[in-house]
Amino acid sequence: MIASYMAEYTDLGQVWFVVSPHNPLKEKSTLLPDHHRLAMVNLAIEEDSRFRSSNIEFKLPQPSYTIDTLTYLSEKFPEKEFVMIAGSDIFPTFHKWKNFEALLKQCRFYIYPRPDSGKSRFDAHPSLTYVDAPLITLSSSFIRQGIKKGRDMRHFMPEKVWKYIREMHFYT
């Protein structure tokens, strides 16, 4: 939903979903295997030309650092300007990101407002654009927990992704 909003209401020509094999701020053991997460992204976006999936981080050293991925993408696609889409809930840990100051200099960010994220020391940074988008309080954690509890979560995601999750018995 957020990617669709960004594609429709900002100047972004296309939204890329970069599937990360290992975010250094998350425990890798809590993630589904990379190929399954990539498959679900592909199923979710397959019929929408505004979106593109990328497994570029599968080929880069792990853990994955945004600055390294962005540098690699910028070198590989010099004709493109990459803009990060992030929720405002990144800011409590943003100072822990590798070379976060360089990242702010190298890249523009479109910031989606998250409930209860509050003010941050980065709010006035010129690289950040806060997007006035409708608030969606739905989260992937909510969906995973609902599936684990046996709830019918099919209307919270694309139908093909729901079928894949059910067939693979994920999150049960």
C-alpha cells in the first residue's frame, strides 16, 4: 500500500523492493529464507509495472548495509537517481546505520509517517521529505502473529502471497 502511494503521489518513476538477506539490526534467524521472501515480493508485484524486485543484496557481503547497496546500485545504474523510502520509525536507530551521515548526503529519503514515532533529530534534514500519506497502522508483525494464531489474514495481502504463505506453512 505504501509503495503504491509513493508511486502515485510522488515523483518516483518506479519503486524497487530490495530484499535484504541480513539486516544487521535484525536477528537473521527470525527471517524466512531469502528466496522465499523474494518469491513473495515477486508474487505481490508481478502485475504492476510501477514496481520492481531486486535480489542485488544476495550478491553483496553480509550483513547488508544500505550505504553499500546504494553505492553499488548507483554504480550499476548511473542513469538512475535512487531515493530511499522509509518509515519514520527508523529514526530511533538511524544513528546505528553504517555511515548514516554519508547516506544522508548521497541519497534523498521519502519518509512515511508511522504512528507514535514522534520527533527526531533528523526531522529538519534537507535530504528528508516527509510524505503526507494516509496512516496505515497495519504491520508485517501483526500479519505474522495473526497467521500464527490461526486467523484468516488473506485480505491483508495480495491473494497470491496469501496462497504461497498457506502452501509453505509459513508463520504457523
